[in-house]
Amino acid sequence: MPKFLLIWYNHKMRYFILFFIITIFSNASTLHLSISANPSRINPILSTDSSSSEITQWIFNSLITYNKDGKIKKMLAKSYEFKNDTTLIFHLRDDVKWSDGKPFTAKDVLFTYKTIISPKIFTPYSSSFKHIKKVVMMDKYTIKVIYKYPYFKALETWMMEILPEHLLKNEKNMMTSKFNQAPIGTGPYILKKFSISNDIVLDANPNYFIHKPYINEIIYHYLPDASANFLMLKSGLLDVGSLTPLQLERQIDDDFKKRYSIYEAPSHSYSYMGFNLKNKKFQNPLVRKALSLAINRKQLAQVMFFGHARVCTGPFLPGTGAFNKDVKAPKQDIKKAKELLKMAGYDKKHPLTFELSTNTGSTRTYMAQILQSQLKKAGVIVKLRIMEWQAFLNTVVMPKRFEAVLLAWSVGLKPDAYSIWDSESDKKGGFNFVGYKNKEVDKLIKKAERTVDNKKFDAIYRRIFRLITDDNPYLFLIIPNSITAVNKKIHPVSPSLIGVMHNVIEWKK
């Protein structure tokens, strides 16, 4: 028996048997991927976690999206035009069908808009639609959007995927609808099989309006254990998978490199430690500043990422006009950190103690341990709480039952501070779950929303960047590189600003 099979049998026999059967019986036109957490709701307006968004992207379409170069690309919209600064017209495609055979029309767009802004729906995505005065269905395939004022993301708002009106118009409670586990969309794939803590299977949509994907089936193998995921990738039983820097540098061999092409690029994400600002421990700015000074971010990047990352200095990423290059990451200063903690009432006899919560199935577990060790040097006692993703999200993060959390944000190509940093987003279903409030930041966010001049917009956002980092509601930590391995049998694969999977419907295997 080969060595890797022996190891697998001893430690992960259940997964191996499953994958062995899949490998024997699946055809060459199956794309094998993995997912580490259960999707909560496969509904685009309710998908607030990465697992749900991952599956949703295959099933639904938006009116527009980004192409591989980060430019606007038409999808369900055949064309669009601005009549003036506040009026946007969409002309929709007339050849699109939902996967149940019903035609896609302007009714679906209007229904999606009304659902998102409904007070019965708790979705952070509603923030982008609050600038709209009204949406009018001009005819079966034309939609007119009238904004209250010129809005800097008037077009990008419609990157929200569209829901089927004919299936959901009589739904009494969208939050608990069966549709969220059995969705019908217009996208390139159709959900064939989904159950909690099991594999998710998607079939190619034969009536997809661009063309039927050449890959007939996508199987997402449920692998909550990161080591199991890596072993499956090394065994050649996954077609696409992410690699950690440690795996890239120390744990793959020449056989792996012969089997997979490796693509690396800066990710559009950052990791952070967020404080519950309604907790008295973290309401004192001296405490937050002390904790920031106690962290060695460069060491974190080196130990965790072997140089395949950079230190994060604030809420907006390098390469955008919103990035403030004058803000530098704090250098570790244990002496100063202790002084600030003493001023806040903490010392050896009465140390600052708090619980840091994060999820399993990610590198954040190890990052939490390093942060725990670094903070200990400043006399801070950190207790770790590690949970399965959905339990962590639903019982800790969204209900705001935490002292501090270790998480990451994926950031769009065009930054929008409202959903995370505006005090209005500190609400049920909102992304400002740390409870950050700064009146000047709120005012600047509102000002930027009405600023369509890019230079003026960027200047406002650089000021927001400075204010947020001065407040330390988060400890901004690391911007990791995205490292992706793709089976060399798959073609055409090309790296892009939005990743390697931008053209999956063209892939052949």
C-alpha cells in the first residue's frame, strides 16, 4: 500500500473511502473542489459567509459583474445607460431562463430590489440600495433606477444577484424559506445535492444563456479539517485548492508540481482582531492602543506566511485610491504597551484578561496561538475559544456574544466603508458587529457616497482610513497572498485580478 494511503487509512479513513469511490465512478468532466464549512443560506441576499457565497456564485447571476481586468461586464443586462446623474436605465437580456424553465424578466429585478429593502429581511447588502429613490419597470425587459442623489456606486449596486419572483413572491418568511437550501437561479450551474456536513453537487445548466459549461459537474467535498483538505489535494483527488505558504514552501514535492500549476497573487482580503466595543474592557482607547503595540505583525507574517504576505495597515487595501500610505503599521513596543495598560488600571496583580474567539478549518487557529503568545509578553492573558464555522458565526459573531474575534474580510475592488464602519450598520444582520461609532467617520462616509469625482472620493476615504486606524477598533494584521493549485489537465486557465476561476464555464478537463 502506498505510504500516503497508509497514513490516510490510519487517520482519515472515512474521507479516503469516500474519495476513492468518487474517483472511480466520477467522469473526467467533474470538477472536484472542497468546502470547509456548511453554507448557511444559498440565497444571494442572505449569503453573509464565504461558504454560502461560494455556492451562490454558481447558481445566480447579477445584472453586471467584473471581468478579469476589474472592468464592468454585462451579464443579465444587455446594455445600460445613465440618462443623467441620478437615472440609470438597464435593458435586460430576453433570452435568459430560470433553471426551472420560466423566463427571466424585469419583474425579477423589481422583486429582488423590494425584497432587499423590506424591513422583514435582515441583510447587510441593503445598505447599497438605501440611496435609491425608486425602481420602475418600464416594460418586460427594461428597468429604470432613480437615485436620490448622485451615488458613487450607482452601477456597482447591481452586482447583487437576482432572485426569481415567480417562486418567492408569496414567501411569508424569506429568512427561513426552503428556497435557501433548494435554490433556483439563472446561473451556469444547478444545485443537485445539498445536505448539512455532506458534499454539495452542482450540475451544468444546459440552458445557460452564454453556453452550457464544458465541465458537466462540480462536487464540493465537505472537508472541515484543513489537514484532510491538503492530503486530498496532494493525493490528486481535488482539481483546485488553496495552499498555505507553509505547504507551498515545505510540504509539496516535485510530483505535486508536475500535477498542478500554482498561481500566486495578493488577495483582496485582510485578517484582523476585532474588539467588542460595548465591552468595558475595550472602551478605553488606551487598552486598544496597548494591545496594538504588543503585536509583532512582521513576525506574524513571517511565521504564518513565510513572506507570502504583507502587513496590513488599515481598512482599505494597497492599490486603491482609498489606501493611506502615510499610515504605518505600529512597531512592537512591549514597554510602551505595559505603560498604557498600567494607565488603564492593569498590572501584574490585575492583568488584562479576555477571550479571543475564532473558527476551526483555517490558519486563524494558529494565528490566534501566536497572538496569545505575543500578548503574554505585555502581561495580557488571552483565552482562546475555537469553534466550527457556522456555530461561531451564528452563536458568537452575529449575536455579538464575544470579547474579541479573529476574522478576515474580503474587500471589493471599489471600497465602501458603510457596511462595516458606519454606526448605522451596528444592527441585526449588519457587518459592524464590533459596535464601532465615530461621528466624523459617519459624516465622511455620507459625504463620500455623494461624491462621484474619483480624486475627491479617494481623499475622503484616505481621511476615513486615518481616523479608523487611530481608533483601533480592530488590530489590522496581515494581507495574505492567495496561492491556488490547479490541475494541469484543466484548460484554459489564466490568472486575473479576480482570481483564476473567472472563466470556469470555458474550462475543459
